[in-house]
Amino acid sequence: MVSTLPPKITASESVLLAADDLTSAGKEEFSEWDLTIAAWSRDRNRFGLRGYAQSYPDHKRVMMEIMGQKASSPIVHKYMVKVRPNTYRLTALGRTAATRIRHGGGLREPKVAATPKAPKPVTVRDLYDAASLYSSKPEFRRWQDNPEEPREWSKAAAFLGLAGKDATLDPVQRAEEIREVVRAAMDWCNVKEAAYLTRGSGEGGTPIHIRDLADLLDFIQALTYRFPEHLEQQAGRPKKRLSDA
């Protein structure tokens, strides 16, 4: 994939996006050589072999962005993890970070005098604000008390935020977006060894226990089993939208 992103994207951000490309293509785990080809495909001038940039990738150039303790490394920021020798996996936190880069989000500090800056991590406040939007939903809380809830699709759609002007959005995509948010929040808690997700010291908001985050993932899975006609992607068949219910 050839990048259409602004040219000032950092090398580490480009490598992170390459990892996200691989994950989106179905490679939950990928080798360092997979990553090299994906990064080179995004930016051949930056990650190509000197003198042969358009024909051959420079493996060492890509690896220098993730090896060692370089401040901007996706590994250092827990956006990627090494699962075994030469093999990596993108974390949910990394997927969230990649999404923000794609949308021009604030993952990078402003550059001064052309000096490269390390990517700014997704903040705990961002994660809290996104996760709390769903952990506080009455449909989810009722399910925690009674696993038979919700019985009607309209209640599930309310949890997913498919109402009003958003009524025609794809339920499958919305459910996956929520999963990504919750997984990223859980990754943060695991990295920090924290039992609760908060907005940060003195920032307000009710702390979210990591158990509630795990329950959110179970709830979305329960909705998928209960309303497969809306939440299961079926090959060769149009996605069902709320307006079809």
C-alpha cells in the first residue's frame, strides 16, 4: 500500500501504520520481514535500500525503529509486542494509536526546527472517555444484572449508539470499534498493572474496573450471538442496518 498521508509523518509512525496494515489484512502476528515489506511499501524512499530504494527494502532501516530503547519506538510505547523471536503483534493500544494517526490525531508533538519528536502516546484520558461512553450505558448494566437482557434489537442498537442520524451506520463496524476501544483500555491497565481505568489524577469521572472492561467484551460477544442477523458479517449478503429492522 502506498501511503497518502502527509509527508511529515515520522518513521516510527510509518512503521506503526505498516503493522496496522498487516493486522487489518488478517496477520495478527507478523514477522520482522513482513513488517519490513509493509513499511517499504508505504514509503520506499525512507525504507528503501540506498541506491535501489524503488526496487529493494532496507531491513535494517525498518528494524532500527523498533529495536533497542529508542524513545519513539512502537515497542517502547507498547503499541507492538514481541511474541517470540522475530515475530510481533500489534496491541489494541497500537491499533487505537494507528487510527488516530490516520485521522491526523495528536499522536505527534509539534516539530521545532525540523528536529524529530517522539510520538505522543494515546492518553489515559482519551481511553477513559471512549470506554466510559459504553461502560455507563444502561443496556450494559442491565445485562450485568440479568444476562437475558437485552431481548430486543432496539435495546442493543441503543447501546451501540445506532439512533437518530447514526441509525443507518453499520452495526458490525460499530461493534468492532467498541471492541478496539475496550481492548486498548485493557492493554493500558495491564501495562500499568492497574485495577481501574481513570481519567487521571484529579480529572474526575467514576473509575472503571478492569473487570467491567472484560464484561464489555463479553457483552458485545453476547449481542453477536443473540442478534446474528445484525452483527455477524455474512459473505455475499448485504450488511443489515438498523433501518432494516
